[in-house]
Amino acid sequence: MAEFRLPANSRIVKGITHAAPAGARELRQVRIYRFTPDSGENPRVDTFGLDLASCGPMVLDALIQLKATVDSSLTFRRSCREGICGSCAMNINGVNRLACTTSMKELSGDIKIYPLPHMPVVKDLVPDLTNFYAQYAAVKPWLRTRTPAPPDRERLQSKEEQERIDRPAACILCACCSTACPSYWWNSDRFLGPAALLAAYRWIIDSRDEATGERLDELEDPFRLYRCHTIMNCTDVCPKDLNPARAIAEIKKMMVERQI
Amino acid sequence: MSLTTPLRQVLGLGSAKSGVHHWWMQRLTSVALVPLTLWFVVSLVTLPGFDHATISAWMSQGLTAPLLVLLVLTMTWHSRLGVQVVIEDYVHTSGARTVSLVLVGFAHVFMAAAGVFAILKVALGRGA
């Protein structure tokens, strides 16, 4: 049955408060979820006083600064710091987004940073994305054809055909959408989630792909596809402004189209 | 402890190759319920009273009984599809899920049968 409380060892306890550096001019409180599985302790929320005047503008700047100057054990993923790698996806003030493209000025009140919701936590802000990546692999995200490739050039597609996959192919697999989806929270073992379904859609509508029917066959399942109840949190939170909800709706339309 | 790969776990028992019928029927029944429910509400509101004589007279006339049967069947079918989704969403132990799905199915078929029986009884004039 549904569980309405977190397991006893996942409940959040009071954390440590780190005061702002002396002489801070523009003080902002940053509250960060901390969890170290090795310690055997419950997760806690630490409070950090941050001087915005001596820090970059983005949430990721704050995390890097706090790790460098206050607590070097603070753990998070980051790489490109410009919204293209998808590493620093986390829940900031209640919304899944990329720390590197979220300006602290846009956020009101204390800045509250948690890992992506409803995922196993490896440490602090680092969720275990094993299942998420396996779901991406499950939709076979590569070109599947029967016609041999032309010997002297690449497989061609028209400009319009390319433009159809431009947006869905821009997904950076940050997992903001899937982990914002209640259906994914309750059934991520069987529901593929918006990110994997958007990837499936990207290959279904690719003009060069010849496995459309097989791809639809593999998705036609009460759980894999039809756990989507059009909640649309996925589209709401996508940091790349993509539309996984629409992609899923289009897949559902194709399922009907091939029946009637 | 399990040493299976994450991909094997995601692939599970494979695609059920079904679900589209359920989804399509849920949409069709909801579309059908719009005119049926409107007709039902408007009919009730315009009735002069709710005493037994008025209701049985209304139910014996013209298309009332067939429309009421359609309303009951569509509503119970739509409800069964919806409750099934709720159970699949929230009941995770496979035994409990199977049992509740079967019970919910039986309950809806019973409601449909009881509803149709009641309509026919009144409409055919044996409900007094």
C-alpha cells in the first residue's frame, strides 16, 4: 500500500547552523539537505549564512562557494555550469531545476535545496539515477533501420523532418521531469517516466527510423506508458522548456491511430 | 540481495501489449457521459415532482428507459476503468492488487445489473 510517512531512518532532523562570514553585506540563508549513508545518522538540513555580495549569482555558485569556504564535505554533482550537462538538477525552493541556471535573485525567502524528490540518495544532493538511466536504455535510444545505409553518404532527412526532432532531441537527461511526476514517484519500477518517453518519442518521429511499430509495441503497456495521467509537472519544470507531456500525448494518439 | 542488471529490472516481464483499449474506452465513456448526464439533470429539474407516480410515468415514456440504461452502463463502466487506475497507481503488493481489482470489477458489474433491473422494473410498470 501507499506509504504516507518517510521510513524512520529517512526522516529529517535538525542540522548544523553555519553563521555568515564576518562583515557580510548581503546576507541570505541557504538551507541544504545533508545525508551521509555511512554515518548511520538520519538526514538533516544544515543552514548556511551566505554573503551574496561575495558570491556569483546562481544557486550553483552558492553551493561551490559554501563547499570551498565552509564545509568541504558538502556533496553535489556539477559540471558545465551552463545548463547543458544536466548534472546539477536538484529541488530548489520546492521546484526541480538546474542549480546552474537558477538565479538566487529569482527565489524568495531562504534558499532551500534538496535532492531530486523520491529518489534513493547517494549522499547530500546526489540522487541514485541507476533506474532512470536504465529506463532511458530500455527505449533503445538509437537509430533502428532495415534499409542499409547508403554506401557513399549519410541517411538523409529533409529540413522539416529534422526540425520535428529538434526539440525532443534537446533533452539533457537531467531527470527534473521524471522526479517531478507523482506517477513516477509511486510506480517508477514499471512506469518509464517522462524523460524516457520523450526519448522514445524522439525516435518514433525520426524520419530515418524504421522501428516505429516495434517502438510503439514496446511502450503499449498499462504501466510503461499509461501510468501518465497528464499531470504535466514534467513540462512545468523542464529547464530546457521541452514538452514531455505533449510527446506522451502524441504517443497515446499514435496507439489509437494504429487501431482504428 | 539481487545481482540482476538495472536494465533487466526495468524491462521486467516485457510489454503487456495492451492498455490502449482501456485508455480509449475511458475517453469514449467520458465523452458519452456529457450528453447523458446533461439530459438526466435537465429531465429531473423539469419534472413537476419526485413522487412515485410522476417518476414512473416519466420512466415509462418514450426513450427515457433506454437512455437511463445507457447512463447506468456508461457510468459504471467509466467508474470501473477509473477505479482500476487508482488501484494500479496506489496498491503495490501484487496479491492485494489482484484481489482488489477483481472485487472492484465484480462490484461494478453488480451495480450495473442492479441499476438496469431497477429501471426496467419501474419502466415496465411493475415497480409499484
